[in-house]
Amino acid sequence: MNSAFLLKYAEIALKGKNRHIFEETLVKQIEYALEPVDGEFVVTRPQGRIFVEPTGDCDEEEVIEALSHVFGITAICPVCLTKDEGFDALAEEIIAYVDREYPDKHFTFKVESRRARKNYPIESMQLSAMLGERLLAAFPEMKVDVHHPEVLLRVEIRDRINYYSREIPGPGGMPVGTNGRAMLLLSGGIDSPVAGYMIAKRGVTIDATYFHAPPYTSERAKQKVVDLAKIVSKYAGPIRLHVVNFTDIQLAIYELCPHDELTIIMRRYMMRIAEHFAKEDGDLGLITGESIGQVASQTMQSLACTNDVCTLPVYRPCIGMDKQEIVTISEKIDTYETSILPYEDCCTIFVAKHPVTKPRVDIIRKSEEKLADKIDALMEEALRSTETIICKPE
């Protein structure tokens, strides 16, 4: 008998002839997630199943923690794998398993068998009944409940037989790398890391751009964003983070443009720069953490003005959420405590006292004409001096 992990998935099973592509990508993501875990593992995918088998000792909880960050997995099941040596040998193994896993036997249970290998001599329902009888004989204090059991023991007959009773929820979604790439505008706030997580959950590989404004923002503010990217990378895989020095562009906007339009105009230049790097990186869209009406730059009119400068599609997964819904997800993925650290980002430094909430695209474009003499040189310098950091989990 060997200990292993059965990994379940859902949406991938619906992919028809392309299913193997999704399974292969999921296996790669599993292998990547297990790299920092002590021990060596073999990942196999017999038909309709993915197994992770340690080749030696391992910390089960450490393995489960690593796998719980892999998009595409809906459940992680610690299983026992055994050879088919007849019913009596299987029954004895399962009795020993229940004795080991459940010191207190006062619970209801059900055995659910599946005979994937049809030449096995006992049919599924009969096998469940026979194993249930053996368990009741070994542990009379246990009771059968076929409708709402406290413990559901699953037995699956394949080339090797596997059985288990624990099922830890996985993150769901699609394996990262199955749906292209996109560029996340990552700030030090709560919303944008959540937006990156949600798009990565749909199988999208994430790059990121952060706008830094020294000396108005500190190195600690930059490190905060790097730390957020590392946390999101636990789910999304390595993130290529472009750190753009935005100070001179912000100062020019502050000096030459109407102050009530500062936020919108700065946002438009951020989108232009992020799209530049997105096209360089082969990304198919931009991602932001905007939510309708949350702040002045996120009204419908403001979002229309922002979109006006983009040729790539802009994905806003938080668009219909309220703040508490976004906070709940940030707490779940462990970005919240980092996001609320009190280090200002470049947006908050140059915020207008009375920002326009219903900007018109034609007026904003006319205001940007005041930057014509210097903006090209400033943009070129910002692109030239950008620092790129590869962010991975620590």
C-alpha cells in the first residue's frame, strides 16, 4: 500500500478532444507547485484522474498546502494505492485504514465503490455492501447512513485500487497557461491583486506593470507591490513585473493640465504605458481592479475615458463588486494584510481635491494637448528606465 494524492478537476473534463492539452498544462502547474516541497514526486494521469505519488517520505500537509494554490484542481484527496490481491486483502487494508484515520469510531459512514476496471469480479454496489459489512463487524460502534454519512469512504477499482475518505477543496478554475497572457496594472491597493488572481483563475498567465514615483513614493511602497506580486504568483505562477518611473510624467501633468482632470489623465498615460509592455510581452489584454463608482476615476464616464487610449481589451473582474466583496477575496488569498500597509502609491500622492466625475473624452484629449511639447520625451525615458523583476513565491 502506497500513500498518494488524487487530484480532481471539473471544467477540464468538458473539453472534448482538447482535454489532453488542459490536463498536460495542469500537470506542469502541479509539478511547479511541488518544486519547493521537500521530497520527490511522480505525477501521473491515468484516464480521467491525476495522481501525485511521493517517491519517499513527505509532509502531507505541506503537499496539500502547495496543491491548494493550483488552479484547475477542485479537490485534493489523500489516497491509499494498493495492488489487487483479492477482496479479503482489500477489506483488511481498509479496516486498518479506518482504524488509523479515525481513533473514535462513533460516526456514521457509507462506502461508495466504483469499478472502472470491468473485469473485477465484484460489481460496484455489491463491493460497497461487502466492505460495509466487514467494517461493521470490525467496529460495531460505527453505523451506516447512506443518505448523510459523516464519513464517506470511496473505493475505486483500476489497475491499482485506491481508497480514501478525505477531500480537501481546491481553488477550482482553469490551469494557468491555457488561456493566453494579460497585463495587470498592479498598485499597492486591495483591488488590483484580487483582479490578477481572478483572471489567473481562468487560466490566464499574468504579467504586471507598477507605476513608481520616487521621491514621492518610498522604496517600501515599491517593495510592497513586489511582495503582492509574489503572493499572487503562488496561484498565477512567476509574474514578470515592470516597474515604471512615473514621476516626471506625473509632474508634467500636474503642472500643465487642469487639476480636476489629473487622475483621469494620469490613468490614461498609465494605460498607454501598460499597453506598450503588454504588446512587447505578447499579452492579449489589460487587467485592472476597477469597480464601478468606487472612486471618481471609476465612474462609467471615467472608465470610458480610460478605455479611449487602449487598443487591447481591458478586463475588469471586480467591476460589479462592492468593496467588502473584494476585501473578502483579498483575505482569502492572503494579500489583504500587505495591501493595507501604510505606504503611499503614486496615485494617492497626486490625487485631485475635487476630481471630475463625468469627464468628456473630447475635453480630456484637448487638455492632453498641453503636454505635446514634452510628453513624447518623458514617455520614452519612462519606458527606457523601466526595471523588470521576476516575482516568484518565497
